[in-house]
Amino acid sequence: MKVTVITGSPHKNGTSAILADKFIEGAKDAGHEVMYQLHLKKSQLYEKHRLASSRLMALE
């Protein structure tokens, strides 16, 4: 399975990032492929969501 990890905490090296790193480690250990690990600020999350939504709508 391909996995994408997105974090949006304002603390780039905080507990959310540590949790995401552990999740990625576990996913890789289980044989999954981690495609992307993105750390986005709140404003970037909105923009990325809008872009992804428009791309998905174009596929329909």
C-alpha cells in the first residue's frame, strides 16, 4: 500500500511530528511504501486541499 503522511502542527519538531515519524517507521516495517511526508502550515493546508480537490474533480 502507498501511504501519504501530512502533518499540520505549528511545531515542526513537536509531538505530532514524532508521532508521524513513528507511524512512517511502522508502515515501512509492515511493508508499505511511504510516498510523501509533508509538513504544512494551516494556510498551506487550505491551499493544498483546494488544489487536490480541483485535481480530483478533473478526473471525474
